[in-house]
Amino acid sequence: MLNTLYFVLVSVPASLLMSFLIALLLNQKIKGVGFFRTSFYIPYITSGVAVTLLWGWIFNAQFGFINYFLSLFGITGPNWLSDTKWAMPAIIIMGIWTIGNSIIITLAGLQDIPEALYESAEIDGASSLVKITQITLPLITPTLYFNLIMGIIGGFQIFMQPYILTEGGPSYSTYTYMMHIYNSGFKYNEMGYASTLAWLLFVVIMIITLIVNRTSRHWVYYDN
């Protein structure tokens, strides 16, 4: 559970931030923007197993792309998937790479903001930073709220990536709650115990969702 909480607490805020920043860039009226929107969305619809195996090669300590890139600057890269300090961050990085769905949803929220608000702000002499903080962020909070809830639910159910890449290792540093449920039920044939674990996970997700929902009234802005 601690490993799962670590994954959720790091990956969910990072995914929200990255999806918002990328959506801002993809919302610009530039030539060929459709190509970039498609490029950022493709990783989300690509087979999860294929993506995981690809990142396993990228994180390879001997011939992986990341360590090769670091070596060009004289930096010795870590043994990503075999080091207890770097195994979970590696899985988090891989998870952030597949945030295409959150990007598209955030982009849709940005395009729903009336242009008249930005035009009025420009007349008043507002800078780009002011327009983002005073107009974009408040009006995009319902979309961010949706992505936050979905990110929390998905984060607690992380299973495939650590199962394929590390099988919970090294030293159980990537052993997640869903992996424990799977092993208990299908590897050790303790279906009752696995079912209890699943219900506990449901309760935890429900409690956190209710807390976020209750606090949303203080930071989610609905223009109606």
C-alpha cells in the first residue's frame, strides 16, 4: 500500500501538471497542430504491454536510450529497474508518458473558455501570466477535477507496468497493492483474502474520492 500511495502521490500531480502545460501548447493556433495533438494521444491508445516493453528497453542500464543520452554529457545513468531508489520513479515516468487522454480532455476544457474573456483582459493590459492564472486556471478547474478523480482511481490500480518490468522488485520496491491482490488470488489461490483486499481498496478509493469531492467546492469554479 505504501508503494501504491507513493505512486499516486507523485504520478497524479505530475500528470495533471504535464497535461495542463501540454494542452496549453496544443491549444495554440499554429500550422500542423493536429499532428502534434495526434502524436501526444497515440501513446494512450497503444497496447499497454507493447508500451511497457518499449520502456523496459529505454530504461535498460546497458544499452537503454536514457543512459546513452546521459553518457553524452558524461553522466553515468542509474540502473533504473534494478535499483530500489529508481525503479518506482522509472515506472512513474513511463506512466506520465501515456497521459494522452488527460491532455485531450484538458484541451477540450481550454477550448470551451470564451475568447471574449481573453480579449477583455488584453484591453485591460493583462499579461499572458495573468490571463493564465486569473482566467484559464479558474475556468479549467472542473476539467482538472475530473482528471484528478480519474487519476486517483487509475493510480491505485497500477498493476501492468510493475508486473511486466520488475515483477514487484527489486526488494519489493515496486510491489503494488493490485499485484498483491493478483498474487493472493491467482498465484496462492487465496480468493477470500484477495476479495477482502479488493474491497479494502474500494473503500480507500471511495474515501479519498469523497474527500476530494467535498473539498472541490473550495477550488472548482463553475461559471453557471
